[in-house]
Amino acid sequence: MENQQDSSQNQPIPFRAETHQLLDILIHSLYTDRDVFLRELISNAADALTRINFEMLTNRNVLDPDVELGIWISVDPEQKLLVIRDTGVGMNQQELVENLGTIAHSGARAFLNAAQEGNAQLSDIIGQFGVGFYSAFMVAEWIRVSSRSYLPDSQAATWFCTGADTFTIQPAEKSERGTTVTIKLKEDAEEFSKEYRLKEIIKKHSDYIPFPIYLGEKKEQVNRQTSLWRQQPRQVEEQQYQDFYKQLTLDLEAPLTYTHLVIDAPVQMYAILYVPSTSERNILSLRKQDGLTLYARKVLIQEYNQDLLPEFFRFVVGVVDSEDISLNISRESVQSSRVMNQLKKIISGKLIENLKTLAKEKPEEYLKFWRTYGRYIKGGIATDPEYFETLLPLLRFRTINHPEEWKSLDDYVTEMKEGQQRIYFILGDEEHSILNSPHLEVFKKLGYDVLLMTEPVDSFMLMRLDKFGDRILANASTEDLKLPKEQEESEAESASPLPVTDMQKMIERIKKQLGDKVVEVRSTDRLVESPARLVDEEGKINPQLQRVYKLLDQEYKVPQKILEINPRHIILKRLSGLPEDHPLNGPIIDQIYENALLIDGLHPDPGSMIKRIQQIMEAALKE
């Protein structure tokens, strides 16, 4: 091996400011986990090999088409030299300048910002912003990169840098395709000239690299190379799944669940699919897009394939490898192939089965999934008719009888009261307030349970979900739900209502005060503790559709409501006793109406009620 080259042959080229600042951080600030540099260089070599592999699927006019695709690592302990060589796609002189002489401004700046924030170990994030190669300066006095492109008529070139302000680049003598990185190790980095130490690092970080990694003069292959997803599940230990997930994502949190698939028919497929612990990608995540990594016979076809899963499973990460995808298939035609449609159907079905099993065998774990991804499942029910029926068992809801628990639709049906024919639900913006809705009072009194739906997606889901089995879903706030006959009889025996004449006068007084704010005022036996509620006029669009229009910012006029009043409520009884010209008559009626608006989430300006409330309070406190 040769030592440092004479850099005076070429005029030194300055780094841009961000690159110099970045190098300074890497060289002087990172002294823990320095072995990450080898992971990054091996990863770069594997990317180059993947690219040439893909290129040769359609093009054999490349340099050294029959050479083995691999990575060779050797050391010279006496000279403190470390060499990493690959037979990948290679680079010409211009590409060396573009890839090593500059770093994209956004990538360098993002790394610097992350470094300054100090929220994570820099050694964990250097691979994210296109700066992985430069991590080698943590251990290097100088680095030389010699490369030759796969294009047959290309010329080899050498890039050289000491980690200072400049680098040099010049033509080189290199007959074979690929890239050779030579590192002169610092005095305090002598450990990386030991083969046993390098082997330890490779096993830790690069065991699943899909190309052989040879170490030392004996060229011993040190990585397993066999893709984890192609092994039989019974042969894979739990820790291996966890390690592969971290390697795939750099997520420090363990996944919520995973599925390992080995399928022989109707298509041959291998896959490992993970559900991350959170739906939000953190700064450490290697994966910046939705989609599964797709291989065809171990050849990377797409890094982010979004056609293997329905949209509602877009949070799933993992690897899919199939023997039945043609190696010469274009990336554009992947999505339209029959095999891809079969793979999608199998993968989606297996994921749903896995979640059902998780719910049955580990309900607490499933609830973690539901709290994180429940809205995705609801979205799937709303938008994807193909999976509608299979997704229903995954639904979970809070209910008025079980406000602290999560119940499935099957749970609800099992606990239905004798004679109950419908599944009741109520829509709202927040669970605490919806539990106090006057629409629920009669259900509580009867002991009927009601599903609480407070997420925006619920309204869209209900546009499709109108039945479960033979049970119709009915909105608890609609005015056409009838009390059982026995309840009507018991109500007749309870606290006496306003006399019919007084009640009619009360209705007329409220109509006069509210004017066209309501379409009608009428008495109801549906209320227990509340003086009034608002319901829709028969034939108007239902509440769930009204919420859909609202969420979509569609221009439509909220239909006038019917105000139903409780003839047994003490407020209305005492209000009936006030003279019609009493100063509190109007404010109290207005407040009853606006309270009903507020509880239904319809009040346009709740703050406007304060002055009136204070007026009523002052009157109540007068002696």
C-alpha cells in the first residue's frame, strides 16, 4: 500500500463553508461510537453495488460485467492504513467532485442544526444528511478515494483530503471498476487496524448487507449476507428482528408489532413488516417517505414502494422480496403487474390477521396500536371498500357505559340490552363534553350504551358504516328515536310536567324570543337533567354529513334546528312563573338556547355569552 500522495500535482480546491464547519464537528467533537464510520463506508459501498446490480439488469455494456459484486476490507497495522474496496458503480472525476467535494447545502445545514440542538447522539444521525462519508475523518489523518466508473470509456480519478479546508483531485491509474477508499488512521484510532475489531463492527452494523464483505488477507467473509427476511421464522430470534428493525429505520424505540411472512403460493414472497411505535418519524429516522423496500430475487427494485399496501397501512415499514417479479421489469410498470396485485392482497390480509391476533392474545399491546393508528383504520373503512368488512373487527370505541375502556363492535353487541335493535353512537368534539350531552340522558337512564365518536375521521367513516352485521347504526342525537313503551309509562308517573296550557304559553314565549334562530319549539320526554336540546328537522341532512361539510370547509348553511324543551325541568317551571315582560325572561331563554348550541359544538362565539351570564348571576344574587 502506498502512503500519502503528492497533493501539489493539482491545485487544492476549497470546501464550501458548511462542509468545512461540518468536518470540524466530525473531527473534533465525536469521540464516542467512532466505529460508526465503518458502517457508513460499507453502506456507501453497498449502495454502489446495488446500483451496478440494477444497471446490469438491462445493460451489459459495462466495465468488468463478470466481476464479483462484493466489498473487500484490509489493513496494514504497521502503516496504520485501512482500505475498503468495492466493485460497485464507481465514479469519474466529475462525480468525485460532486459526491465528495461538496455536500448539498440543505443536508449540511440540517446536520449542523441537529448537532447544535444536541437532542441526539451525532453518531446516530450522521447517515441521514448525505454526510456519512465524512465521518471517516473522526479516525483519519487523511483519506484517499480512487474510483473508476462502470462506463467502459471512463477515466479513473483520485480524490484526496486531510480534513483541512481543501481537497485535491487528479487522474489515476485504476483498471478495474469500483471504488477504493484508503484511510491513514490517527494515532488514537489504532484499534481500527485490528482485524478482530473490524469484524466486531461489521457483525454489529452490517451483518445483513446483501453483498459479501471479505476481511483481511484470507478474504474471510464476515457478514451473514443471507437476508433475514428469507430465513424461516422459526430460525430467527427475537433480538434479530429488533436489530434488523433498528438497522432499517434507526428508530430507537422497539416496534409495536411485526410480521414475518414466507409464502409459496399463489406467489413466492418473503417479507418482514413492522408497525413503528409512533406514527411520526423522528429526526433519526432513515426512512423519509412512506413505502416498503421492494426486492426482486434479492435485487433492490424500489426503496419506497407505495403500491404494496393500501393507503390506510401507509405507516407500516419493512422489506418485501419476491421470486415472481421479473428482474427486467421497469419501475414504472411494477405497480400495474398482476404479481404486485397479488402481493398487495396477501400482505394486507396477513397484516390484518396479525392485528386481530394481537387484539385477542395481547389486548394491552393492541390498545397501544389503536391509540396510535386507530384513525388510519377508520380512514380505511371510510375510503377502501375492498377492506371494509375485514377492518371492522379492528375498531375500538369509548362508550358512555365504559368511558375509560375501549370496546369493539362485537363487545357492544354482546352487551346490548334485551330488545335493543340498534347500535347507538354520538358525534362530538371532545369526550368529556360529549358525555354531558343532553342527547344521552335517556340512554343513561335506560342503561343503553352509546359509542362516543370524537375524531374528525369518524364522520367520514359513518358515511359508509351504517350497519354492523344485521344491526343498524343510529345517531343518538336524532329526533326520531322512540322510547320503549314501558319507559313512556314510567315517565308519566314521574315528576309532574308543566300543565298543557302553561307549556303551550312557554313554547310561544320561547318562539317569540328566538324568532328565526330555530325552526320549531316543542316539548319532549327525552330529557332528564337538561332543560333543552337541539335536534334536526326531519328530512334535513344528518348530523354526520353536516360535520363532513364543516370539516371539508364546504359552503353550506347549517340547517335551522328544532329546540326541544323538558316540561319537567325546574328552570322552565320557574321561568313559566315569571311575567312575560320580566327583565330576565329574554336572557334566560337566550341562555337556554345557546347552552344547547354550545354542548353540540355549534356555538359560533361562546365568549359572547359572558355578559348575559353575569346579568343572570347578578339578578340571582339580589336579596
